[in-house]
Amino acid sequence: MSYLIRVLLPDEPGALGELARSLGRSGANINSVDVVETLPDGTVMDDIVVTVPKDVMADVIVSAAQDAEGVLVDSIRPFAGRVDRRGQIVMLSEVAEHADNPRRALEVLVGVLPRSMSSTWALVLRASAPVTRVAASQAAPADDGRAHESIPVNAPRILNPDTEDWIPETWSLLDSVLAAAPLPGTDFVVVVARTAGPDYLAGEVSQLGHLAKVCGAILSAAD
């Protein structure tokens, strides 16, 4: 069984090593570590993917992590594979390779984003009438069939299903959290989601915006 555990720990030498030893004593093997955000208070938020034997429960992993000095567990959830932000570079290269075929380029984008942003799914919409789905990753839920004239996403931001009635209910099932960004120079918006959280941090929304900006530049230059 694999889990993605998001932890807050001191940004100092030895802190990650102590956490790794503590997790190891619980039977957890670390598959990947990704720095999500460095905070001004001297702490860092990391996403750590661990594999554990079937008889090791999530609460055991949480307790082991918090046995390390200064560590606070933000969230834990099942997660297949590993976080691979390095795959974003390859993704951008492939988007450029398929720039003359926007649909194929956007399929490449949504195929990589879930794994590289510790998300559950990703999709791209055409943002003006008629609003349509252009590309979606395998786990993306269905739309609700409603027609919209436009999508109000003009900058990278968190989406709030409770106040934005254009968002299909299926997107927010199982306490999913959502973020989106426009692809500048195009009529596309990319949406990512995490089932059962954790929330997207400001740094992650900014990262999504930067990726969308580069993809937008590539696609618009090919027109």
C-alpha cells in the first residue's frame, strides 16, 4: 500500500533524515520526497510518498512521522506511484513537439499534471462559448451536461464549488479540492483536483500558473 503524506518539518540539516528514520521504524519505505513550499518561519512543507506492508495502517504512519522532532502531519491519503515534478520538463518538450495539434498537446499536459502535482486528475476546457472539454486525464469525472457561455478563470486560483455554480458537482465529490489556470494566448483553461485534499498551497497554484503560461506561449506561437 502506498500513501502520500504531507508534512511540515524544520528546514534545517538532519530534520528529513530523522523523519526518514522514524518512518522506517514503522515499516514505511520512502519512494519520493518533494518540497512543496518553504515557509518564512523556518519550516518546509514536503510531500512524501511511502510504501508500507498491508498490515500497517495510516494512523501508524502518522504517529511515526510525528515522533520525529518538530514534525507535524498535514494530511495523508492513498497515492499510486510517486510525485515526479521532473516529468514537467519532458511534458513541456512534448507539448512543443505537438504544438501544431493542440488537442494532442493538451492530452500530454493532462497526462502528466496529476503525477507531477500530487493530484488525482486534470482536464482542459475551452473557456468561451461553447464551453467544451478538450482533454482529460483518465480519472477525471464526467461533466453535468450544463451549457456555459464562459469560465471565470482569468488568473491561477483556487476554485470554490460552494460559491461557483458553473463547477459540476461531480468535480467536488469525496471532498475534492480544485485549482485552475488559464493558458495565456489561447482559449483554454486547465483544472486540477485532489480527492480528499490536501488543499492546494499558494506555491502550488503559482506553479500551475507557470506551467499553463509556458504551454499557452507554445500553443499560441504555433497558430
